[in-house]
Amino acid sequence: MAPRKTSRARGDPDERTKLLQSVPPTQSSNSVQFWEDDKDTRSRWWSIRIMYLTMFLSSIGFSIVVSSVWPYLRKVDHSADESFLGWVVAAYSLGQLVASPIFGGWANLRDRTKEPLLVSIFINVGANTMYSYCHAFPPPRGVYMLVARALVGFGAGNVAVVRSYVAAATTLTERTSTMATMSAFQAIGFILGPVMQTAFVPLGETGVEWKAIQLSINMYTGPGFLSAVMGIINILLLIFVFKEYKVADTAGLVVNSQEIEKSEEEGTVDYFAVVATNILFFVILFSFAIFETITTPLTIVMYAWTQSQAVLYNGVILGCLAVQSVCVMIAIRILSRKFNEKRMMLVAFFIMLASFVMLIPFGNDPIPRVAPGLHPAVNITTPSPHPQNITFAPNVTVLTTPAATTPPRGCPWDYHWCDNTPKLYIEQMFAGFFLLGLSYPTTNVLSYAMYSKILGPKPQGTAMGWLTASGSLARTLGPVFVSQIYTSYGPRVAFGAAGGIVLVAILWLIGVYRRLVPFVERNKILTDTS
């Protein structure tokens, strides 16, 4: 195919290229076909791949500290409890909630993707560095950690820009598989982060120190520094490799030219479907936020794991979920060609409901208790490798560690729900995690794909910003909700409430099922009936 001249979209002529231009219709037909040459195709897909990497690194910036943020918080601020942990975890999403519409609107207003991406990643690099330097700030250091996490989240508000660009740079036929790949990188980033955290466990809590600049690289600060380095790499790729491309939403299809012009001019987007999808996405992210917030404190209480064990074991568990997510993403790409996306999402929501039901403790085994008078945030000294198990009341096991340099393990006595809540069988926990590993990536991918199709050919930066803001609001409220419920009432009520919210989402999806129609199909129906 001979090379052709491509028309330039508004913006820098060297960066924005309108692809898949229409071939003039023949005299006997009003159909329009789209094409691009091989060079443009390769360049377009390299830019999309850089967006995959950007999404992956953005997710890593959040999840790489998930399994260690609780022990790190307790190390720098002994007064912090699980309730404050909820706010620290939520701070990331609160920052993202504020930033997503800002960066999305910026991308739409300037018709540029690179500018907001570069600014957001610079903020992210600085915030991760601040997080790793929390030990150097004056008390209360927990507040500085909260601010750092909020700024990391603000920098991560670029995910709306990333998804908007990918939606604009792909055809309608490419979009589901591309959005699936995008969500795969996001999900893998969220789940693989704790695995990368485990690489720093051998450094311990002391690690390597350079007192001249108050630098300390240990199992808690190392992930923040690594995120900053990866952010710098991302900046270099955006500056030297990335180019912006845009294609028609109907590219790759044979359609009526008059219908294209009419649908794009009128812009008959079903805004009820847009709002409905935002609500579903809120529940998806809210549910996963509950899981990622409660996992480390729950395992320390239920199985009397030490802080290092909790970081390591939860990292391994989430690593297995990362592999599972990859398999799920591959399956979605295949199944979406054969099965209706809405039906797949409905099935995935039922699986998510089953996962939370599975995580509700049942049985007769008691939860191990911390020795009377000890609080999990208090260090005790005189090391001894032999903890004693003392049973002083029926079905209550007390773990005393008369010699330990780490915080005591087990359920603290101010958690009254430990008296009537059985221990969660570890096999039961694995089963619940497995089901969540099936449902979360599936619902996440399909919601993004459906949302972009509902929006159609119009610029999607602002709309994607609101979807990201919806997810960020869920990630803000989810950790606060579950930390308060978990601290006061325990995992039974926390996971039961989460299951109830998912059940409401299932009923909502059934109610709006017929309204979730792609833009092109909706306008074709409207054209045929008018």
C-alpha cells in the first residue's frame, strides 16, 4: 500500500495524527471504508503500549505499599490505629478523585495527552520520595504519610487521560480487546505491587542508611523509592518515544457516511447509561478496596503473623492473584468475541458476591489473643524465640511473647468481637481470594469497555475522568468504611456488608441491563425508528 498524506488534528503537527482517514465513497454507494499504512499502524500501537506501561506503573505506585503501609505506619507513628490506617489508604484515592476530572478536562481542553501525563508523573515521583522520607519528618509522622499518599493519588489521576487516549486511538472493533489489555496491566499492577514489596523484606526494618541525607532504604521505604525510579523511566518514554494518534470510532467498519456524520453531530449519548455504568464501577472498586485494606490487619489477627510474615505472605498471595488475573484477562479477550459482555459482567458480579460470603468466618476455632495489657502498637523487649500459649478461659488462646522485639501478634483485647468470632480457616480465605481474583478483573475490564462504547466518538477525557473519579470515591470510602466496621464489629459484619452492597449492584445491573448499549448501535436504532 502506497504511503499517503495524513491530515493533522488540532495541536502539534508532529505529535497528533488523524489516522484511518475515509476513502471517498463510490458513486454507487454511500459506504465508507477506513485504512492506514503499516508505518502509522506500528507507531500508533507503540504509543498505546506506552499507555499500557503508564497504567501499570500508576497501579504499582498504589499497590506496592499496600501490604507494608500498616507496619510502616506503626513504626513511624506509634499512636496510629486501624481507623487511621483506613484514612491513610483512602488518601490515595481521595487525591485521585480530585485530580481525575482536572487532568481529564485538561486533556480535552488542550487536545493533548502528553502535557497532563508529564505533570502528573512528576507529582507522583515527588510524592513517592516524600513517602519514603516520612521517618525524617517531625511527629506526628502519620500525618505526613497521609499527605504523601494523597499526593501519590493526585498524580495517579492521569488514568482518565490514559484511558481516554486509548479509546480515541482505537477502532470500535479493537476497543474491547485493547481495554481488556489496559485493564490487565492495571490489575496486574495492583496485584503485582505487593509481590515486588516482598523483594525488600530481606532488608528488614533497618536496611541501609545514609545519615548525611537521612536516607533509609528498608522493607518499608524501598517500594516508594522504586516507584519514583519507575516514574522517571515513564517520563523519559513519554518525552522521547510517545506520539499521539486519533482514529474514527467507526474505523474498521463499513458504515453509511451520512449516519456517521449525523451521529457525531447530534451526539446522542445515553447519559442514563453513563451514570448507571459509573454506579457499577463504584461498587467494583469499593469491593476491592475493602479487600486490599483489610487483608494485612486481618491475617495478623487471625493467624498471629508477624509484620514481616504478613508482608511476605500477603505479597505471595497477591502474586498468585496476579497470575490468575493475567489468565482471566486472556480469557476475557477470547470470550468477549463469543458471549455478550453484559452477561459476562452479571456472572462476574455473582462470583464477587460468593467471594465475600466465603470470607465470612464460621466454625469453632478461636482467634488467638494478645497477652493481657499489651497493645499491638507497643513494642516489648527481651528477645526469646519461644512464645508460650496459655489458655485461661474456655476456647480462648492467649499468645504471650515475653521476649520479642516486634509488636505482639493476635487479636488485641479491645477488639470485643474476638470473643464471639471464630477463626477464619485459611483454606476458606484462599477460596474467597480466588473467587475475588476471578470477579474483580472481569468486572473491571468489561465496565471500562462498555463505558467507552456507550460514550462513542466524542472526546472522552472528561467522561473518563468522572469514571475514574467514581472509582476513586469508592477507594476513598471503602477503606474508611471497612476500617471502622472491622475495628468495631469484626470481619463477619465487614464482609457481610460488602456482600450486601454487591447484591444491590447485581439488582441494579439487572434493572439497567437493556440501557447499556454502545453509541453506534443506539444511534442506528434511533435512525431506523425515526
